[in-house]
Amino acid sequence: MPAGLMKVQTLTSEMREQLTSGVRSSVVDIIKGIAIALVVYGHTAQGMIHRKWCVGPGATYSDEFIYSFHMPAFFFVSGLFVMSSLAKRGSRHFAIDKVKTILYPYVLFAIISALIEPLIGRFKSSTKPIHWSTFLLSVADGEAGWFLFFLFLCLMLALVTARAPAWLRFVAAVLVALLAPHGPFFVHQLLHEFCFLAAGMWVGTHIFRLERMRAAPAALGFVLLATFQAGMVYVFGAAALFLWPYIVLGLTGTAGLFLLAKLLDKHPIGNAIAWIGRASLGVYLLSAFAQGATREVLLRGFHTREFWLQLFLPTLFAIILPAIAWHQQDRWRIGWLFRWPF
């Protein structure tokens, strides 16, 4: 039997085992939980910075450190099961599913945000009138909510390149991202985020081997990677979020998160974070509303701008309340918010 065919059959068998076992990877869910919590924290901190409630090098460093890896981690995780999903569903159903679960909520929440902007704009640090022509353009180029928009495009690019060797796809993605002329934000963002999704596709279901790793090497690896990440962000500053430093730090930061998730796996704290991770889409879509409401209650009801209260409570409620909504979506009949209902 040709070696290539044997490789395909082996890979398909590995995929089938994970797809039919009914066991969900808590390590991956923990990664998603940590990453979405950092997303919410970052948005809360940025809101405080825009209002001049949080200033200084510490605030800037915190923002740069988080953004050096938390979004790359999402793209990496999204790439892990692309090939297994394609093997299970086929290309057509894969594409339709991504339209229903990624593109649909992106468009829906862009419309919801535009419709309620006149009502909530006065509570925001800055706002501007909605012009529908501008709004439609923002939806078309991803500015209405860049993550889901670019995740969808990256997954479609993964679909187009699915037959290419995994290593070649990743190397080509890195080279194109680094060597392509600097173009519009749309193209620049797509090229760079696809590197991480391609890396996830390369690792694929081999990520389950991490669950067999011993705690001591995982702890040592996490400390070393976290130290490297902190030092590089300190040295590069804002430049850590561009070109090759962003690719390097996105990968090392994601690796560090996986080692941390390994340490938290099977622990009550890890179980709680995994619960949040399973609701990461709901948290991403709904967190801004819970965050803003909590901030305004503290500001107008309790008349406080106290730093830790304004940082901690909006972040906490913006994680917990949307996660509850996600896990209760069937009982509350709100699943249409997160997935095309027909």
C-alpha cells in the first residue's frame, strides 16, 4: 500500500476515535476559558484607559502582554479539529456549518449593536451616529467585529488548502504574512491570523498527547515560556503586536497556555474554567452588554470609579452572566442568538 494512503488511513482512524468517543477535551476548553477571560479583561481595561481611569506604563504593558497571545490562541484552537471536521462532514457541510455558527452571529450582533447604539451610546466613552452605508461597509470588511469575521475567512482558507501538507501550509502562511507587501488592514489581519490556525491544523489531534504529560515538565515549561513572553513584550513594547514578533509570541504564548491548561486539568479550578470555555462564543458576543451595564451601575448607582471595583466586577459579570446564558440557551430558547435557527 502506498505510504501516502497509509498515512491518510491512520490519520482518519485517529480522527474517528476522537469524534466518536464522546469525550470532550477539557484541556482545549480550559484554553478557551482562559483566553476568553483575558479578552473580557482586556476590553474592561481598555474601557478604563479610554476614560482616563487607568493610566501609566503598567496599563499599557498589561494590554500588550495579553494581546500578544490570547487571540492567536483562539485561532490555533480553531485549527486543531478542522481536518477531523472535514473528514466527518465533508467540505460542503463544513462550510455551511461555519456560515451558521460563525458568520451568522457576526452579522446578527453587528445589526443588534447598530440598532441599540442610539440607546446606549451616551453610556460609552465615545460614540458616533450610525450611517447605514458606513455600517454595511464595516460589516463587509470586518470592522463590525473582527474576530468572528476573520475566523470565518481563515476557516474558508483552511478549506481551500485542506489537501496541502500541514507543514507546507504553515510555512507558506508564515512566509506570505512576513514577505507580502503591507496592504489594507483586511489583508494584513487575515494573513497573520491564518498562521495560527494553520499551526493548529498541523498539530491537529496530536494535541491529545498533552494529556499524558507529567505535571513537573509542564510546570517548568510554563514558567519558562511565561518568562520569555513577559521579557519579549517588555523589550519590544507595542512592536510585539506586529510582524514576526507577533507570530513568534502568538505561538509561544499559546504553548504556554496549553501547559497551564494541562496543570489545571482535572482540578476544580480547571473544571470551572472549562465551563467558561465551552461558552466562549456566548461570552464573546454578550460580554460587552454585561460589562457596560455593570460599569454604569457602579458609576451611577454607587458613584465609584475605584480602580479595582471597576476592573474586577465588570470583568467578572461579563464572563459569568453570558456563560450562564449560553449554557441555558435551550431552556431560555435563545439559541438563535448563537446559531442560524433553520
